[in-house]
Amino acid sequence: MGKEAKYVVRLSEAERSELAALVARGRVSATVRQRALILLKADVEGPAWTDEEIAEVAQVSLSSVHRGRQGCVEHGLEAAVQRKPSPQRQYRKLDGVQEAKLVALACSEPPAGRVSWTMQLLAEKLVEL
């Protein structure tokens, strides 16, 4: 019993069936499928495989299996299976309608005394609208 002794995964019937559905579903990312498979095989109420066996079947490293166990025990099933949102991601500031208005505004005639629209002018006009 190596690292797996510290993080013991115990799944309820509902959690087990949810993970089995994720593994069987066709349109799910490979990462989510692997994480679900790791947790299914690590369940002490179910197969209770060793980390080495799980890593071989899921084709991941031993540390990935350990992190999967740890994530499930510390943060819950959902957090262990799904990806964390990236803090680097830039979310859209405008929706489709607002973006269409901005494009139409940029393609329109610039204000009096200007040759073209500047970013600052577009931003000010967008705030006005």
C-alpha cells in the first residue's frame, strides 16, 4: 500500500453510476473519461484496484492516479473529474448583439472633424449607447 492508503475513495451508488455513464458516453473529453475511469477503479466498495493497475488500464502515470484520488477525497467527485476554469482565459466583454453594433459603428462615418474612428472614440460611443 503506497500512496493510495492516504486517499481512500468511497463512492456511493449514485456516484458510481454517474461515473460509469461518463465513461460509457460517446461525446465526452478523453481527460474526463480517464479521470472517471480512475475513480471507478479506485473505489474501495467496487474493484479497489491498486494504483499500478489503474495507471496501466487508464494509460496514465502513477502521479495522475494519485492526484485523482486526492482530488476526489479533498474536493469532491465533480472537482476531481471536471477541469478547473483557467485563470488565464479571457472572457468576452461583449455579446453578439453588442459586437454587431460595434462593427456597424466602426464601419460608419467617423464623427465630425475626424478622419477615422479611434479606439478611444469607439469605446466612448459604445458606453454612450
